[in-house]
Amino acid sequence: MLPASHPEQAITLSEGWTPLIKTKTLGTILGCRELYVKEEGRNPSGSFKDRGASVGITQYKELGVDTVILNSSGNAGAAWALYAARAGLNCVNILSEDVLPASLQQCLLAGMPTFLFDGPWQESGQTVQDLVQSRGWSNVGTLQEPFRLEGKKTMGYEICEQLDWELPDVVVYPTGGGLGAIGIFKAFSELRELGWVDGSRMPRLLVTQYEGCAPIVKAFEQGKHSAETWADLDVLPGGLKSARPPGDKMILKLLRETGGTAISVSTEEALDSVAMLARLEGLLPCPESATTFVGLRKAIACGDIHQNERVVVIDTGSALKSIPNLLPASAITIQSHHGVPSNLID
């Protein structure tokens, strides 16, 4: 089911098989009888990005690729750096200049060439393409190659297995580039084709984004089939920083095919939700993932989700990687070197 000719030689750090935790208190408060949290922060680097990195690096090593490159707001860069180090490959990371310290340190400690992008983040993808053209490296950015998706879909396999081979009614997903949600629903489709789950229906998809970068939500509300570039980014450092989501068309298609919806959430609501999860359930979702619980509350309030439905919320990463976002800004000082050296591109 995964693209590896020699799975016994897979590049792995024991990622995956993360717990699916049934909430004891929050579901009751929200009015959702069966509310589960898929805890992806338990992965080795602290986020779900390890799944795509494991499968991708495994395949690129088999193919004889020696250097990969990607632009990342942090978590993907950290995961690919660590898995590349494990495999003896090189991973060039172009990171957002406001990257959180945990992700930056993971890249640096893995010994990978790491650069902070000094300029509008929307243009970082073009910098990667320029380097690919001039250096012959492999671009492993979101939906720039096929193998990350194959790794991400394992979340969908696990959800069904952990629910005794049944599909949930709703999946709630914090959406930046959109690859994770696409992967989960790819897994659902594959399991239906295999006859391992009931093929009569698909779960509904609910995606959440920050109000300061909500191109999917805007496109969905306007009835469009693709998203426009979000011009004025105003989001916390970390994930969901995708002004033009590579998976926009597929996510919007999934939303409409499954009867789902898209909801934007304020920064304050997300941070309050992190504290609420810690207080009520002992869980520590990153702020990006905490947007899902706010979106879920809003969806229940307006009748899009009913109390007798089985809901799975994807917690894509641990708040331990987002501590600076959870503290007063005055308490944090980050110094860094800016810009991608011109001679790297030349």
C-alpha cells in the first residue's frame, strides 16, 4: 500500500500508530457524544509531518536521490531534516523567517543546510524552484511530488483500524497546504475499494484556518473551485501559513463532495482552545490544531454537526513545539540571520 520496493529497509523513526483518544469532558461540553482526538504530536519530531518524510525519504533513497529541498513554515522542514539525516541524504530547508525555535533547531542539529526566507512568504516556492533548476535537486514541497501524500494517508488507515474498521462521520482538520486531509480521504477511498470499511458513505470534512490566512474558507464561502492568493498574512508562526494552498482545488472538491464545511478562527480563539484542552483533557495541541476545536464548536452550534455523530479531530502537532506562541511576546527574543545567500541560487 506504500511505495517502497524494499520495506524492510524503510527509513523510520517509529513514526505513526499515534493514539486516538476519546475525550471524557470536552465532548460533553461541546454536545458531541463521540469525540476523538488523533494525537499526531506523539510522532518523533513532534508533528504529523514525519509520516510523509518517512515514506518520501525511503523512496528517494531507493531512487538514488542525494539532495531534496523544500520551503516550510517549520514542521515539515524539521521532519525532513531528521529523516534525511537518518538516511544519509541532504535536505536543504528554506524556512519562514518567523519559524519557531524548536523546528529551526531540529533542522540545524540534523546538520542540514537551513536558510530563513527574507521576503513575502508567498514567493518562497519560486526560490525553491530556482534552486531546483540551477542545482538539480528534488523538490519535496507540498504536492510537488507524490510520496508525502502516501505517508500522510496512513493517518486515515489508522483512524479506521482504531475505530474497529468503521469510518467516522466527520473529520476535522486544520488546513494549510491541505495535503494531510487529502491523504486521509485517499486512505478512506482505498479502504472502501478493498471492502475493509462500509462503502456506502464517506465522512464529512470540516477544515479550519486562521482568520488571518483563510483562502480555503473564503473560496468555499464564495462557491469557487480554487483559492485566490491571500495577500495580507496575519498568523502565528508555525503551520497554516499557506497563502496559496497547493491542495486548494482538491480540498474544495472534498468539501463539496462530502457535504462538509470550512470555518475560520481567530488567533485568540485558538490560543484559548489550547488552554481549554490542557485543562479539560490533559492534551497539548499546537495552536494550529486548536483551531479545529473552535471550528467544531461553531459547526455544532449552527447544526452542521449533530451530537450523535462520531467526530475525529486531527491534532497535527504538539504545543511543545509552539511554546513561544503560548507566552507573552515580551518574554521571547529570537535572533536569526535572514535571507538566502545569492551565491546559493547563482
